Amino acid sequence: MKNYQRRIIGILTLCGSSVGIVSSLTQLIEVNGVIGTMVFGLVLAIYSWGAWLGLNLLENKPNFQQLIKFWWLQVPIFWSPLLGYFLTSGFHLSVYFDFSAIKLIWNFNLGSLFKFTLLQSGHSWQLGVNIFALGVVWFLDKQVTSTKAVNVVASE
């Protein structure tokens, strides 16, 4: 991984997670009920994990497997009357399909965002992906694959 690539992903991971921590703390203070508190506590833990991973990446101590897992959590977008989920850290470029309106929707944002719904009967069915997070996962996986290939060649 080149230094500028490591820095860009490290800054997005660290800073995006830091913003996520602050916004999660704000939401955690405002939430009522045990389930909401547990959900936002978990999100706070995820963003804290991301900040730690981003800091390690900036210090050139990357844990690619953990980074891939962190960014995979940001790939899916789904909404239904039963359950909804959307998590981003740093930036997102998303596309999702709204089944009730029969339309494709694009969205982007610089910053961190977490949305969660449970048993919201008026919510439509939507399914999508965070294209940016999917690209980061692909890039990080490519780094893992190339590192393994270099290690195999070096050991022979």
C-alpha cells in the first residue's frame, strides 16, 4: 500500500469514526429504552474500534483483516417495516432501490451517519449498498492478497 493510500484510508477511518463517536454519544443521551441504549452502545463500540483501526493504519501498523470487517459493516443498506440499518464512517456514496416507489436513489455525504429502525410499520422496503465502502473493502482485500503473494514468493 502506498503512503498516500494508507493516509487517505487511515484519515477517513479515524476521523469518520471520531465523528461517529460524537454523534453516537449525542444520540445515546437522547434515546429512551433498553433496546435503543444497547443499539447505540454497540454503534459507539463499532466507531471506537474504527478509530483504533484508523490510528493503527496511520501509524503504519495496519490490520487489514479487521479493517475489512469494519468497512464491510458499512456496505449494506436496508429498510423495512421490521428493521432498518445504515452505517457510514467518513464518507458514503450510496445507491438503493425503493420498492414502494419503484425507483433507484443515489446519495452521498461527507461525515458519519448511523440510522436504525425497529418495527416502523410505515417504512417502505429499500435495499442498497454503500458503493464507496464496497470499493474500500475491495481495495483492502487486494492489499491482503498482494501481501500474501509477496510473502509466498519471499519464502520460496
